Amino acid sequence: MKRWISLVWLLLLFVAAACGGNGIPAEGGSANGTPGVTENQPENKKDGTTTEAGGANGRQTPGSKETSYPLKVTDATGFEMTIHRAPERIVSVSPSETEILFALGLGDRIYGVSDFDNYPPEAADKPKMGNVITPNEEALIAARPDLVIGGISIENDVADRLRSLGIQLYKTEAATVDEVLGNILQIGLITDRQSEAEALVASMRADIRQVTDVVSALREADKRKVYLEFSPGWTVGKGEYLDELITLAGGINIAGNEAGWIQISEEKVILDDPDVILYADIHDDDSGQPLASLIRSRPGWSQIAAIRNNRMVAIDDDLLSRPGPRLTQGLLDIAAAIYPERIQR
């Protein structure tokens, strides 16, 4: 999985990339159209999706955070579904969403995960449901889930196929920080874990404030230029959460004037001369070399300030590649890598 599962996933990320700002959503949900939460009340979204709860079988009491069922939700594909009760048998075929479920205290309700799920450690003991792009249909059916959660890697035709088999699939596509936090709140709503989801999002917002409070005093001229390589030959531009994390950390992404997931130009990186190089702590699948060695060995890169001044810093691959509850741990690591004199880890 050392190239972030596969190059196919990268291409899917290109397709799924969505523009978004650097704001953090209010308690009601995402500022960028991710289905959100507003105290279980019907809500009309900016992208036309809705979240609606209620009915004679609802369990909500005034002022509580219990979800009222039946609950209507619309996922990232525009598919509307009705959830009649809190899911008891959940399958997640996306590592990010698996981490969210465990963080909400739902580990005992998880009856299957993707082949790539490895965090928390308990996830490794769950039955495997295949890869994140085309999950194993037979394994999914055998797990008898009342809810399957898929991530950005599942294309719409695969989602439609799974639904045609009677599988209730909820698909997420979080491209921005806003949308990651919105997904956590939405999954908390669906699973009757609203209080846990809000507490988790509040903790993540606190991490963000910890960083932004420190770097807000930086003058524009003092901000450091950053190059991020998350997979051999690939970087990220505006509209994606990794670009946002660099910006929130007070850095200037040298690829920030381009959009989405970008195959690098080695010459442009030399010309941009970043002060800091961040890279995933992985090995190249083809050569077997550490990514750090590949970066240092590129012609002309020895003259880049980050390499001359030994300012290359490895970041945990999973923290970079998973838009889930550990996203702000990645932010803290990125901020400490860019400004170690201001933020210690």
C-alpha cells in the first residue's frame, strides 16, 4: 500500500477533487456541501442534499443528542436512503471511515473492513471485505450488514452495483477539512453517536486553533515555502485537504496555484526553491528505495534550500492519506515540521 493503495486511487482522487476553502464548519455541518447535522431537524443543503429525521418510532427527547429514526440521508453520490434504526452491523471499506467509526466507539458494531485497514490495531482483526475500489461482493453479502460505508475510491458505478445487490451503501467524498469534519458529524448522526462525534470534532477544532493561534502572528514575508510529496512524483494543489493543512500550518504550498493532485515538474520544484520538503514515510514500489532517497537523488535538487539546509521531514503516510479523525494530528506534525521553533511535537 506504499503508494497510497494504488495509482488508480490517485486517478480517482483527480476525478473526485472538489474546491473548498480553509474555514472550519459550524456545529451544523460542512460549509462545502457535505451532508451535515442540525439537531436532527430537516435541513436543505446548498448542493440540494437533505438530512431529515423523525417519525413515530423516533427516540429523541427535547435537548438530547439521540438520533431520531427513521432518518433520511443523502450521500456524496446524491443517493437518498432511509435508515430505520441505529445500525448494528456496519462494514467500512474505507480506512478513513473505519477510523471514524472506532473513534465514535463503534468497534463492536464493525463486521468488516477493507484489506488496507490497520488503525486502530483492532481493525486488523476484523473480517476483510476486499479492496477500497471494488470491494468483494460475496464477502459483503455474507457479512449481512445493515450499513456499508465507502470512501472516495469507490466509483459511482460500483456503488450502484452494490446497491443493486441489496447492500445499503453510504458513500463519502471528503476533499477538504470542512468536509472531513462534516463527515464525522454525519456518521455520528447516522449511527446515533452524535455526542461522541461532536466531542471528536471539537477536539479536532482545538488542534486547529492550537496551530493557527501560533502561526497567525507570522508576517507574509516570514512564511516558509513548502513542497509536499505524498507519493513518488506526486504533490497536491488547492482544493484538497493537504493543501489546506499546509496553509493552516502557516506554510506556502509551492503547488498551491494549481488544483487537485499533481504529477510534479522536477524543474519547477527547483525554481520554486522550497524552504521545507515534507514527504510520506514510504518506499517506492518500483525501485524499493525510500522516498527520501529518491527526492535527494534527483538531478539539480541538491541546490534546493530544503535539502541544502537539511529541512526534509518525513510525515506518517497514514496521517497524510486518510481524511479522518487523525487529520489534525497530521496538521500538528506538518506545523512542527515547518516551524519547529514555534511548535513542538
